[in-house]
Amino acid sequence: MHFENSGWALRTGVKLSCVVAILVPHLRATPFPEPQSGSASEQSSVEKRIDAVFAEQFASGARRGALCVGVVHHGEVTLRFFGRVTEGSERVPDLDTEYEIGSLTKLFTATLLAMDVDAGRAALDQPVSDVLGEAWSVPSKSDRRITLLDLATHTSALPRMPRNIRPKNRLDPYADYSVDLLRDELSNLELRWPIGERYVYSNLGYGLLGHALATASQTSLGERYATDITKPLGMSATHVSRSPRNAEGDEQANIAQPHFPNGVRAHPWNFDVLAGAGAIRSTLGDMMRFARAQLDPPKTRLGRAMRSTQEPRHQIKNASWVGLGWHMLRKDDRVSSLEHSGRTGGYASEILILPAHDLAVVILAGQASGAMTEARRLATECSLEDRK
């Protein structure tokens, strides 16, 4: 798939580098303590691990476009940048390069739900039809109605995609999917399995959840993200598209050019009613703030909501669970990892959290080739350092 500035100077505890060396003077805003200094050898070992994963992919042509990686481990931050913002340019991506984060948007939508529950404005067992009102006919099954919790945990029995999505531009599939189309889809949809029992990943479900939360608050979803999440966290570059974007990347605006998995230039995605499923655009600087907040949530309503999203809610299989948005592994009654991936037509994004190791990995890419395998490898290698 732009609030408070307090200034965060890059000191020795923050290692910033790229295939072509660059210097960025500061991360523009953070509400959290500055990372503590670490030794150069410790930092370089993380850099070497990142390069071992991605430098060869770029050298071989397996990856194109821009890619950035951020790792925070016990407060020490390492950042690496690869590729170019646009083809034919010399501009290297940096902390402020913008990417579509796709389904990572679902983590923001789930956080809004948890905030509304904390404030008493909603309940997890509340049927979404009660939120939307009488003009909406939401499918049910055996007298069981779809709740907000069902939508947030992908157990609503709704399909992955609406059946009536027929975009005018197949390269921008969500742009003209409207409220009327969503209402029609739900009124004519027959569920194939019981509600609340089976995990089936659903963009339709999260789009519906986002629309319901916006309806209940009588404001746009983008305004809710800004007011409740991005502004308190200092994520000033994170936003839902303010207007349709057609340019295939923008060097001057520092927007990464999108590419299909095969390296061909792709089209940016724009969203209407299904924004809650994938409409957010962000930067590595902002997503590192988000990741650090997940590791150490602020002592506020937002922080309580973040902790709530990290609680296991539905068992998928064995140690694999889903929370509010997060996919997680549960071991010995503790959550050992939290993760989510995002992909749009021309972008990919990953976030992986290991709470016990105070470790987070964020990857943003201007090519729709996922990197969760690489994120897991980096996290595993970094976590092994804790055993030494």
C-alpha cells in the first residue's frame, strides 16, 4: 500500500547505512527513549546479516526497485537501504521513502477496534450489523451473527475477496469498490461455513471492519488512524492516500516506484470502502516507531490497545494463533512471535516481533515479492546473540 516532532539524533546506538553509503541526520520524531549506544562490532554483525540476505538478491537481479530493512534489538537500531527510488535515478531510498504497506494496515485497523473496546464504545462480541445500522443486511449462519471479533480474527466466514469486485482498472483493483457495492455484496452473500470456527484470511472482512469503525465514529478511517495512532506515535509520514496516485514512483516526492514480482513496473493501489484492509502508505522511519511501540507500548489507551491486539484469540493450528490482526506463535502459554505481511500490486512489507528478545524486524519493498522468510532468518540470527 503525514504530527508531533521531538527529534531523534542518530547516535552510535543507531547504525544507518546502505549499499551506497548515505548519512541521515535524524529520525524526525519519536515518543520513545533514544536507543543506547552499542559497540561497532555488534552493529556491523547485524549489517552483515542483512547484506547476506539482500545484497546478493539485488546483485543477481532477483529484486528490483527500492528496499529498506530496519532491525531494533534491545534498543539498538540498524537500518539498511538497497536499490533506487525510481529506475534510472541515483536517489537511494532512505528513512522517508514512501511505500504502500498493504495488509500491515490491518494492524492499525485492529488497534482502532481495541481502542474502541477499551473506551467502552464497542465490544468484541458486538455484531457488526448493530454498528452499521438497519440499512445493512449482513449474512449470518445458524442464528449466529458476525461480530467485530470475528472480523478482526479472520473467523467471520466471509471470503477473502468480494465476489462483485469488477475494477475498471485491473491494476488498481480496490479504487472503485464503493460502499454501495459492499452493501450489495453482503446482502447477497451466503456463508459457506460456521462463523467463529474456521480461520479464513479475508480482505473483505477487514475492509468491512474498517468501514464499521469509521461509521461508528462518524469520521473517515484515515482521520481515525491519524488522531488515534499515527499522531501519538509521531508517525508524521504515514497516511491513507489523500488523492488517487497514478505516477509510477516519484523521485522528487521520494515515493518508491512499484514493481510486480517479475520486475515489471506496477501501478499504485488506491482504496475506497475497503481501506481498512490495506490503504496505508508509510516509511521505514515511521514503521520503526510503530515496531518500537509494539515492543514497549506507551502507558496510554493506545498502549493498552496495542497489548490487547497481541493477545491470542483463535487457534489456527498447533502453536499458530491469531490475535487482533497479528499472526503469532504461542509456546508455553507465552507469545513467542508476532508477525504480519503486506502486499499490493507493486509493494511488499513485513513486520516481525520477538517480544522475549526485545527484537523487531521491518522490511519495506518497492516490488511485490514478500520477504517474511528473510525477516524470520534475520530475527532468528539476531535472537541467537542473546544466548551468548
